Amino acid sequence: MKKDAVLSHFTLRSDGKYNCNTCHQSILKRVPAVAFTADIWKSGARKYYISLTAHMFDEEFTVAPLVLSLRQLTERHLAVNIQSFLMFELDEKFQIRPEQRAGITTDCAREMVAATSHGLFGPRHACIAHVWNNVVINGLSLWSPPNVEKFPIDEASIINNESIHSIGGDEDDLLDDEDQYAQQLNDEETQENIHLASSQHDQIQPTGSTVVVLNKKISRPFQDEFLSEDDEPVMIQPETRLITLVGLLERVFNLLSRCRQLIQDMRNIGVVQTYISMEIGNGRGFTVDMVIRWNTTFQMLDRPLEHQTIIDNVVRRKFNGLTLVQTNRLKLAALTPNDWDVLRTLHHVLTGFDSATTIVSASHYPTLSDSFWAIA
């Protein structure tokens, strides 16, 4: 297949519109093997779409991607509906023969896996970047506390591929959570001075000599965690907890929960946000990570570490116009030198994942063979 055949695959119809199906069929009939990728994603208008892309090598052994179909997914995201769409595109629309189908790569979403695991599109391969993301989320307890019943780790009892699947099977299975999260952020950011009620669930007392264990529910970044004198955090001596793996993972989870809440507070309190904007200038502001977006925890940590002095000033500064609850909330969120060290270490670990996903996310060269070197 020649490179220019792909780059000029759109043909002008008599009515002035473009049609690429005829050229697509011509190209696909000439290549001996075609690989595919399929994905379901959501637009800014919160409409769901399903896409199918073909991947072939040109004469210079460069991967040539060819978008075969992109349509709105109005049906339920069930395996039977996904498989029906893919089979229609391959069998009816583009007439790609079974012997040409070299395989299909998808994420780890349950329905997508069920739709593509029967050999109808060739062997199914898991997207390595999705797999890494799920492993990192589970392995580092970024979004849920570690299950103490699984420690110490017994290699003989590890369930095959258990760490590959995220809390809900895959981050794409959590798209509804993203809707709720985005809506909550929009609602919160319209209030410049939030009045915080009182409750202290999932907070940590920032002291250098104690570690606070949170309750075991999953903390979502859009949930307000209020302050109260009624709920005292449980203190555990560091020498009895931090030396264990589960203790370290609990601290990572707790610390990230605090960071998310602190960043949201700084963005929601108008006078604090104004101060931060003046200090940063044209620099990057603070962001909150999202469970269904790769590398966003790395990006969330990157900016506080870059502006550590500003963070320390915010939690200690007396701002005019803040309520007593807001002032105490910011003080409670103060990060100790130990906390900053843990965040820097976590950021260092996630830097490798950020670089690795960049390497394997290219579209014009084979990437699966790069995965070994990307994580080495």
C-alpha cells in the first residue's frame, strides 16, 4: 500500500460532499492484513460515540491509521450492540475478509472485552496504556484504600490479571462518575466564597509524629469533606504502621485525598484563588485529577510541587473575608515536610508512567513492541 493512498482517501462527490468509503474499500482489499482499534468515548456535549480504526503498514513500514467509522452510540453499551456495530462495518460496509483481520486492540471495559474476545476480528489485545493505568491505580492506592486482607502478598494466591482491572473493570466503565464530577465542579466554581458545614470525615491531622487512618470508603474528589470536633481521627504510631506496605499505601491514599480537597478549597474560595492567580501569574494553575483520565494524578501533583511555597503560604496566611471554618480547614490541610517528601516520591514514580504512556500512544509506528522498553 502506498502512503499517498491513505493521505488522500477522501473523494469529492457530485453534490460537493466528500465520500471516503469507496477509497477505503479499495485500500483494504489490497492489503494482506489489517489490525483494528475500537473505543467508546464521550464528547463535551456528553454524547457517547463509538469508533473503529484500521491500522496498516505502508511500503516504508510506517503504520498508517485509517478511520473506518465514527458514529453516535445511542443504544446501551452492551456487548451485543458493540459487536453488532463492529461486524456490520467489517462484513457489510468494508467487506474485510476474516483472513485479513490481524486482531483488535481495545481497553479493558467489560462490555468491550466481551464483544471482541470471540475471534471475529482476530485475536483481541488489551491496550497496554489502559493496563498500565489500571495497575498503577490499584498498585499505588490512588483512588481507594488498600485491602488489608490481601497483605502480606502471597504470590501463589494472586488472581491472574487481577491488577489489570480497575475498581469498575476499566476507567471507561466509570464515565458516569465523570459526568457527576464535572457537574459538581461547575456548581462549586460558581460560588466564590463557600460556607462550609461541619464534619471531618476522611481528614488527616498534619503532625510529624502520627499517621491518621481514614475510614474505608472511597473518596471522590467532588465530595465535600467537612470539619467537625465530634469525629476525632484515629491516631496510629508510625513505627507500627509505616514500616508495612499496607501502611504506606494507606498514607498515599490519605495524602492524595487531602491534596484533592485542598486544591478544591483553594479554587472555590474567591480570595484565595485571587491570591494564587497573582502569585503564579501566567503559570499553570492547580488542577484536580480524575480516575478515568491517564496521568492526571501526576499532573495534579506536578503543580503543587512546583509551587510548594505558595501552598505553604495559603494554609498559614490570614485572608480577610474567610469564615472561621474556612480558615481552620485550610490550616488543617497544611502539609508537613514528611508529606511533601511522600508526594515528591510518588510524583517521581508517576513520571515514569507518564513517559511510558506517551511512548506507546503514538499512531504512526508500532507501539506494542516498545512497551517492554518503556517500562524497563
